[in-house]
Amino acid sequence: MDKRRDLRPPIGQITTGTELRRWYWLKPELEAHARALGLRHTGGKFTILDRLAHFLDTGETVWPGDRRTTPRSRFDWHSAELTPETVITDSYRNSQNVRRFFKTHADPAFKFNIAFMKWMKSNTGRTLAEAVSEYHRMKAEEAQPGFQSEIANHNQFNQYTRDFLADNPHMGMKEVRHFWALKKGLPSDTGRHVYERSDLDL
């Protein structure tokens, strides 16, 4: 079947997780459907999608990804005094308290970004002094010619925009929005809607 003629069905008519993942959905659509099915509807777009797909495939109302282990550490990242010697614990949270620490010890203009937040979450046992060093390393990397920041996994439009303009430097956002509107209306076997040069034939 020509996938350009394969129209997206109403979300309420979809019966499998595989079919649900083939289509592009706005977060409010997924939230509303999860709410209607009595499922948890908070979190990021792809988290809600995973919950819905799991429910459709198993009938289980609790998605395994929501079963989180309780952190062993009771260190409170929202209010505890932070020093360079503070060790990153499994209870780490990005908080205003942490932001103040990095503004003082790393950079007055400090802001959290995807890459640095991932580093903090995956480096339990390291110290905040080491985190400051890593922050400076990342900033130096960002200053290199041709550097591109990481785009959040859920932000398909931003990734599509970057890839489209890189492949079509003579075009602009008007064309990006035009082809994105066509692209997101198509099914995707991977569940992701990514730029392909063939999109220009849509």
C-alpha cells in the first residue's frame, strides 16, 4: 500500500502498540487518550506513548517504566548545603539549589542543558568538583567550529528542521514547515518521523 494514502486512524480505534507507534501524535492527544483509559497521563510525550502501547499490548494499566526503585540516598538536593566535595547520589535532582551552586562555582551564566543533565544523572559517586570540570569541558567543546548541541529525543520537529536545512541549505523554515506537515501525516515503521531526501517528493 502506498503509505501516502494510508490515513491515520482515530486514536480510539487503534488496538495494538505497534500501530499506535506508527503515527505522529501531539502530546495533548496522548494525554487525553491515556486519561480516557484510566492510565497515568503525566510525563513526557514518549513516556505517555509507551504507557499506552504497553496497555494496548498487555492490558496492564501500570507501565514497567513507572516502577521506579526508591533511591538509597536521602540526600536532599533541594535544600542541602552543596560544596565541591559533595558526592552525586542516586537521589540527585536538578534543582534551584544545584543551579545556584554551579552559578557560583562554574559560571555565573550557568544553565542546565541536555548533555550536562545526562552526565549528572549517570555519574553517581563523582563529586561536584568533577562536575564543574566536566561542565567546562563541555563548554570548550561547544566553542569548537561546527559543534551542534544535542536535541531532546522527543523533539522530532527540531531534529527534522536541522536535518532538512543541512540537506537543503537553499531552503528555509517555510519549506521545513510545509514538508514536516506532510511527513508527520504518514505512518512510520520505526515510530520516529525523521528527514529523508525523498520527503521532497511528497
